[in-house]
Amino acid sequence: MSDTFHLDPYGEPLRTEQDAADLVGEAISHRAGRVAIPVERLHEDFFRLSTGVAGQIVGKLAVYRVDVAFVGDVSRHVEASDAFRDWVRECNRGTHIRFVTTAEELDRTD
């Protein structure tokens, strides 16, 4: 598995561990090693780290060794939360979790 599965930007917001499990199934069915999630598909709770939503989603994907890229503008959330800003910075230092503004930017990180 090495391709990226791009989640449709239209649909219910991802909020639960079950949503992440469903996403793992989609990635596997598309033989993808990475999922690109438009930030529009993330529930507002994702951006408040204290809710645990981001951890549940990222954790479930990590268990199945599916990398994740969050695609879109998160600057509003970065400006509103030091914790979220620090997490985004740490994620972007690694290779398994990325925050990018556009799909083209994601392609350049490969």
C-alpha cells in the first residue's frame, strides 16, 4: 500500500473512533497507505485537543499503519490554541501525520 486515498470533502464530519475505523476500511479497500482528509470533514471538536477527538482519529489510523494528511487551512485553529499550534508543528516534523494547505503541497512532500 502506498497510494493516497482522498476523502470526499462533502459528508458528515469525522468525530468518533468508529469514523476513523471506517476510514481505515476505505484506505485498505483502495490499497492506500495514506488518507488525505479535507479539514472541512473534521468536527470542530477535532481542533480542541482536550476533547480527545484528534487523538482517537489519529490513533486508530496509526494502529493500522495508515498515514494521514489533513488538507486545508487550519490557521484559525492554530491562532486560537497554543496546544493545537504545537501539535501541528510536531506532526509536520514527522512523516506519518501531516497538515498541508493544498493537495498539491501534499504531493510535494512525498
